[in-house]
Amino acid sequence: MKLPHRPSTTIFSFIFIFLLPSSISSQICQRSCGKFPLKFPFGSDLGCGDPRFHQYVSCSQGNLMFTTHRGSYPVTNIDYTNKVMYISDPSMSTCSCTQPSKGFGLDWDAPFSFQDDNIFALLDCSTSSSPIFQSNTLYTDKNNSSKVSLCDNQGTSICSFLYSCRAISTINLPISTCCVYTPVDLGPAFDMDLQILQCSSYSGFYSFNERQSDPNSWNYGIALKYKFSVNNEYPSSCPNCERSNGICGYYSGGAYNSFLCNCPNGINTTNDCYFGANYNYGSRLSSWQIGTWLFYCLACLLISVWASSFL
């Protein structure tokens, strides 16, 4: 007598594994990008760090880049203690190189603003038609209480130092075409369009490096302040996540980018990465993951009951 065929445990195991939600595992967020350690709010990939920063700061082939509507710029340093990011502009003129540039600008909704120490000097500007040299061209401040010139009259010495650089002096630019651009306090709306200002290039630096009269020693680049939120505080769950060796991130597939803690094994949780009895693969499952598990377990049970009805 031939016994009826019974669905094997292997078949049910295969069905169970096949139906396991892929969302239980995710990519492992990297802790560095090239030589730079990555800490909140910055992240290596989608779902890592703060979602507001992902579109502006990204890791590409080991290079940390900052992107605005003007272009992409290499990140040269991040001061996590003071929340300042330093970038360089390859089109910027320095004491060793002078070249044409279109300028620099920040996106109006970017969580960045200029560090107060930034100094911008516009180079080779038209003294006859550039708006910065028009005697009646003034900038009205935020409170409309006063007006200031676009050029800093106290910046003549800075222009003198810059024009003593070999790279600038060799093209015989008169110092009168240099303007130390003052309205850098426009916040995220700042946009230095050299085409409109009719200048061929600019130089930016954030420190004299204690040698003001030696432009070869200045720290060229742009310093940008960043803020986590209005109160400039970590999300409440982030410290717990980092203390457990996790990386703060977010659920990129959700409508509200809800907080997730990315653990070293690639499992996302809603809190931390501490191990315990209620953890799976070394990490506690979030509530939505538990619900998904239960759904598929119930589905496997129904399939098993359905298959047994044919025995």
C-alpha cells in the first residue's frame, strides 16, 4: 500500500524563510567616510544620520562631499564639538592659484549657516558697472533699521595682503577691483553670484592662522555652522543608541522618517543595540517588525493547515 505524500518540514521551512520580511535586515551604516569619522547628524547612506542632512552631505567613493544648488564641494574637516563643518571650493582663488569662479551659495532650506569668522574677498570686479561699487547701492538689514555698503571699507588691508600673493600679482589686477564682501550674515538665503556682481573670482578664508600679514598661511575655505533642530539638541533616542554602539538613523521608507538605531549587525531597532532575551540576531526587533513576523508566522500556519487537509 502506497502511503500518501506528506509535505515535508523542508518545504514549510523554505516557505517560512521565503516569506521572512526583508526589512528585518538593512544596510550597515558606516562609521567613517575616508579619513572622516561619521557622527550624527551625518551619515554614509540613505537611512543613516539625520534625514535633513542626507541631501547635502554624502559619502561618495570615500570622499565626503557637501552639495548645494551651486555645486559639490569637498569637506575638509568637521568640528563635532562646536558643530562646524569646513569645506573647500576648487574654483576659489587662493594665494597659490587664481582662477575664474561662479561664486558660492547655500540652499535657503539647508540646516547650515555661515560661521562668523568667514571672510570673502571678491576679486577682479568691474569698478564701473559692478553693483558693489555703486555709491547708491546699499544693503538693507533684516530689521530694515539701517543700511550698509556691500563692501567693507576696513577690508582694504585684506585686499592688499591678497594682492601681494604671487598668483594674483602676476595677472596685474589693481587693488581697486577687490572688495571684502560683508553681507555674509544672510543665513541660509546667502547666494554670492559673481556673474551678477561682475567679479571674475573670489577668495574665502575662516582664519588668519595667527599670521594676518602672511596670506600664504591663511586657512582658505568656508566654515559652516549646522543645527540638529530648532533647539539644536540630539533626538531623545540618539544617545541611547550611540551608547550601545549603534548609529543613529531613520526609517527612509516611512512617511515621517521615524528614528531608527542601526546596530553593528545591520538590524534596525527603535531604541538601542543592547543584547537580551528579547533580541533577535543580537538586536531587539521594533514593534512593526514584530507585527510583520507574527503575520508571516500566521500565514505559514494557515498554509500548513491547508496542506494537511489533502492528507
